[in-house]
Amino acid sequence: MTRLIRSWVESANAPDTDFPLNNLPYGVLSAGGVAHCATAIGDQVLDLHALEQANFLDFGGALKTGEWNDFMALGHAEWQRLRNILTGLLSEGAEAEGPLRPYLTPMAEAHLLLPFRVTEYTDFYASKHHATNVGTMFRGKDNALPPNWLHMPIGYNGRASSVVVSGTPVRRPMGQLKSPDDDAPYWGSSKRFDIELEMGAIVGQPSDGPVTVAEADAMIFGYVLLNDWSARDIQAWEYQPLGPFQSKATATSISPWIVTAAALEPFRVHTPEREVPLLPYLEEPGPMLYNIDLEVGLTPDGVTETVITRTNYREMYYSAAQQIAHHSSSGCPMRVGDLLGSGTISGPERENRGSLLELSWGGKEPVELVGGTTRSFVEDGDTLTLRGAAVAEDHRIGFGACTGQVLPARNWPKEG
Amino acid sequence: MTRLIRSWVESANAPDTDFPLNNLPYGVLSAGGVAHCATAIGDQVLDLHALEQANFLDFGGALKTGEWNDFMALGHAEWQRLRNILTGLLSEGAEAEGPLRPYLTPMAEAHLLLPFRVTEYTDFYASKHHATNVGTMFRGKDNALPPNWLHMPIGYNGRASSVVVSGTPVRRPMGQLKSPDDDAPYWGSSKRFDIELEMGAIVGQPSDGPVTVAEADAMIFGYVLLNDWSARDIQAWEYQPLGPFQSKATATSISPWIVTAAALEPFRVHTPEREVPLLPYLEEPGPMLYNIDLEVGLTPDGVTETVITRTNYREMYYSAAQQIAHHSSSGCPMRVGDLLGSGTISGPERENRGSLLELSWGGKEPVELVGGTTRSFVEDGDTLTLRGAAVAEDHRIGFGACTGQVLPARNWPKEG
């Protein structure tokens, strides 16, 4: 059983902090308008850019680039070296306490930026409960899972340019809409704008040709929480025959801290038992999911939050390593900074569903919120907050919140 | 009618050259292993990196970056300024002839690299003849066009990491395969590996929110030929419900020279008449396609080439400007270096079809090659060559060839 490593940063020893010394997640702090690589420790942010500047650390300048891509490219040995150094510097009783204190900023005052440059973004559809729920709604119970679903992690390429950091407001999109009853499509704002609770895996080492699941697992630098905002009504009209496009391109929010695979190592769990055997290129040599509790809070403008769902990353049918192995199977090169969305993570019960589409069953069973209002989809002014943590006996490896408030659509061109 | 601008580079005045002074396309030359921005003039390549180094040109170092992205980011005024300067320097009678000659390299000796860093890659499905052909094969004549097709340019996000420059060999992919007769999927090499004849539009100016068609047109820096290699059998099994993924991720080849929108200006033509009116956000304020003759040659290993198709870019139903307007409609940011594939360009007759899938009608009517062999799909050792040019009375604005030879699949993991 993994135990807390105590730090001289007192708040890092609290059992409910997301950022004990065991975590050491990587983010980017705006320091006087300049992007600085940083780590979180308790309720403080430690400026690693400044530490490399002051020669406490030497990673060839990789920590002075304002994004984690160059550091990721350095590879495993350097990943481990930084983690070891930081663990030493921040441990209870370390001599570095005095010299390091000036490099701490209270988290409450920190303005956090996108932690890495997203090279390309791929989104999967790899939680069986989610695929079954959505399939049942759209195709009926007997045809819920597409025929290929149990054989491969179904995915599509998303849009990296629309990935934003937690806290960035998200404007409700306009788009072409047409319900089955409409004679012709019209231009309007999305009426079925939704969230998707996902984990994002970040590729930290490149590949050039097909990789095994074990190789794929070793390529993953870390994970973030990910909200793949989705306009269900735009999607319904556009997605045949080539898949979702503008319905998924408004924004994808990620949490500001990359929680490393190293920090999550004690929380590995197996994917669920297979109903049909996988082809050898997708077989896992070990446990490649993680036991991470997840939840989503919905806060109408100025009102109390309601936690609308609770689930766990272990509900996935395919791991990120399997997704990368499949993604590379055609010879597709993977690159440092590629972001892979797990797909919406739904659990077995209604209260474990990872999207409002599922929670409200397509709008037929609106979700009740604290204070008596309800939601079928997100409304203007709502703030959505994803939270997640791997929980040990005396500490938790948390992700920090991934939030986004929905702004009203900009009426451009004029709504039809 | 546009006329040839004569150059002191004699070969640039030949009526059959792809690169008269009217063209001035932008590429990247490997100069002693270093990537140098360059232009083509007749049968010569002019090293612009070296010219900026030697202070003949001053674009703030943008021509010394080994890729055209930074130059594109400078915007229209600088695009026009470079074009004006080069036209002056290379015109017949220009005093610069003597000083510039040392910066010329014969095209025959030039090793050309990818001309720009592909930020993201989007592929469309926007030629009506192509969509009708494919739809007829898969869904029958009456349901050939999907219901949304006449209302929006259907597209999906492709994979930028797999875009390669002309001349790069392309390895036949392995993947999951399952025909309707198979009980279960198996792992194997693609048996229906195909080409797609397309044009690629390159975004040279960014946007942050929806743009009009006119704004989109002004964002386009230039065009390349594009071959979107496609594994039809991998696609058939994987593509429901979220679209093509690994079937399109092996490689996308582009021609080495970016032909600028400025050079193509005299060849603008209108998109075809609409069968149903478009929503206002997709209406074109002017002609936004180009009259560009296109053809594909197929050369079995060591054998004579057969031209298997001839068509024209004006066959598109949607222009690149309309595609960008649609692409940004959800608020999706567009960035410098985004590449947009037009979609396979097919004309009305059999001999105008832009893919072997269509030419051989799904393998039922193999294409006859010079020498008596036939092709349903591409075979190992085949070289595919795309060519294109906008043709004026006394010159042509050509793209240079976009070639790729197919290598046998690498048997990894062992074929099932």
C-alpha cells in the first residue's frame, strides 16, 4: 500500500489535498505574463522555470520553454530524474526549504495556462456503459453496440486547436441543425449542448510505425481530466457518413495539471474481462487502467453546485495504451504532445453516467438539481466542474478541477 | 487573358514548364542537410534562405526557418512583397541575374522536403461525382448522397503526423479486417489499398471564431496536390459510427511546391450551380474554385506509366473557402499551417474518376494498364503520380509531381 511522503510544505500533508508530494503534477504558471513550467505541492505552486534559471535544476533549458513538450521529449530517464530531485527538495526536513520558499506561489493566486502544446487530439468511444447507453437511445437495445466495438477501440480525430485549459469560458456554438421533422436544415444555436466526462492521456515519446500495447504504455507521460463539449443536435445532422466534426470542435477543456504516469503507478488496475478475445496486437501484458474516482458538478449561474455524476476511470473497456496501439496500427506516427481522450466514462448505474445525454436519457428524464431546477442539457451560465483523484489510505493523487462556464451563443450570422 | 512573364532563367519561358515566373511556388530544399526555403523557376530551384542570409531579402528571418509557416504568419502584405521582389529579381533583363545565379540549383539535383509544418489536417468529401459514385456502390443509386451532403461540406479530421512529401515511399498498412462473410475480424495487410486524387488548401492566416466565406478565402495561402492514401477494407470495418480512422492514417502525400493563391488568381471559376440553396454562411461572394487540370499516372515497378484518370479541380461542389467557413462555424480556431484536403475529385465520366475504388467500381471492372495488366487497387511496387496545372495560352501554373511508391506491408505482428 502506497503511503504519504511528507513535505515541509505543510498543506501537502493534509489528507484531502490533491497535491501531496507523491503527486508532483506538471503545469504552466503565468508569471508576470510569461509562461513558466511549474509543479503543485499542497496549496502552493513551485516555479520550475525559475528554479532552472537559478541553477537549482538543469534540464538543458526544457523547463524554460513555457510548455512541457520539450521536457517530455527528453524521455524516461529525465522524467524520473526530475521526479527524484523534486521529491528530495520538497521532503520534510530537506535543507532546500529556505532557498526554495521564494519560488512558491499560493495556488489561490496562480493563473494557470495550458500545460502543453497539443500536437494532435484524438477522441475515443471506449466505455462500454457509455456506448451501450448511447447505442440504445439511437439504435435500440438489440443493436446498441456497433459490430466492431468489442474488437477495437473506436476513435476519431478531434481538433487540437480547440483544446483549452480549465477556466476558459466556452461559448455555445452555432451550426446547421435539422431534426427529422424539419423539411430543411437551418442555422441556429445548439439546443442540446453537452459535456463528456473523460480522461486525457498525453503521449510523451514518439513512435514511427506500429507499437505494441506495452510500448504504448511506456510512451504515456501522464493524464489530465478532459471535458469534450459536444453539440448533440449539430452532431445528429452532420455525422453521417464521416463522423463528428463541428459538433466536437467548439472546445475541449482539460485540467491544468498533468498527473504523471509515475504518480499513478500504485493505482493500476486491469481492464474488465473480455466478452470476445482481442486480436494479439491489442492484448495487455499487465494492468493498464487506473483506479481514479471521477465526478462532475453542475453549478447554474450564482447557485449551489449539484454533483450530477460519480464514476471511475476503471470503467473503461480499453486502456489508453490499447488505444495508442490501435492508433498506430496503420503506421500512423504518434508525436510528443498528442492528446487522447478516453471517451465518455460511464459506470453501470444511472448516477454513474458521464454525459447529460445519458443522465437525462436524451432529455426525457431531466436531472434534478439542488434547489429544484432541472437540466436536460447545459444552459447558458452553467459552470461544469470535473474532479478526479486516485485515493490511497492517507493521501490522494488529485487532478485539480477542470471547469468551464457556458456563455450564450454569439448570434452570427443571424439565427435562422 | 494572363500572359507569360519572361525570365532570364531561360527554362522558365518554355510553354511546358510547370514553373514560369508567373508561378513562383514555395518549397523547402535540403541544402547540405539543412532545410532551406526556396522557390522554383523553370528547371531551377532558387535558395531563398541563402538570399535572406546574404541580405538580398529581409523578412525578419522567416525565410531562414526551414518551413513556410513563419512566413505565412506574416500576412498578405508580406506575401505580396516577396512575390513582387522575386518577380523583379527574376525578370528578363533584371540586373540581379549575375548576383543571383550562384543561388540556383538544378531541380534535377534538388532534394525537396515537406514545404510546411502541417498543424492539423482535415479531409473533405466534397466532389459530387465522387460522393455519388461511392454512395451508389455502398447504398444504391437512390440513396447515393447522404441527406446532409447538398447542405454542407462533409469533412472529418485527419492525421497531420502522417502527411509526407512527394517521393516518400508508402508502406501498405496492416489492420483489422472483416468482410461481411467473415465470422470474426482478423489481422492482415490491406488488400484494397487505394489513392484519392485531391487538392490541398493551406491556411496561411489564423482565425478565432466563425469566419465568412470571403474571410476564409483570404486566409488561404496556397494549394498543393494531395494523395490521401486509403485502405478501403480497413475503412469498411472500422468506420461506423465515428468515421474513418486508421484507414486514412498510413500516409497522405503532398506535392513539394505550394502554389500560391496569388499565382492561381487568373484561373478562378465558380462552383457549380446549386441544386438546393445554401444557408447564408456558405454562400460565395465570387468565384472561389480554380480551373486546374489534374491527372494520375500509375507505374507498376519497372514498367511504363498509364494515365488512369484526368479531371479538373472545378468539378468540386464546395470550394476550400466554403470548407473553412464551415470548419470554423462552431467556433473552431483555424491556425497557420492547417491543411484541408478537398476530397477526392471525380468528374462526370468513368475516365474522370479520382480513385481506383471508383475507376474499378469496387474491383468489379479492373482498370486496364499499358502492357495488358490490370488494377483494381494499388499493388506493391506501384508508383502513383499526381500532376496538375492551371493552363493559360502561353504558359502553365504547374504543381510539380506528387509521387509515392507502395512498399509491401511489414508483417507485424504476424499476419492472422
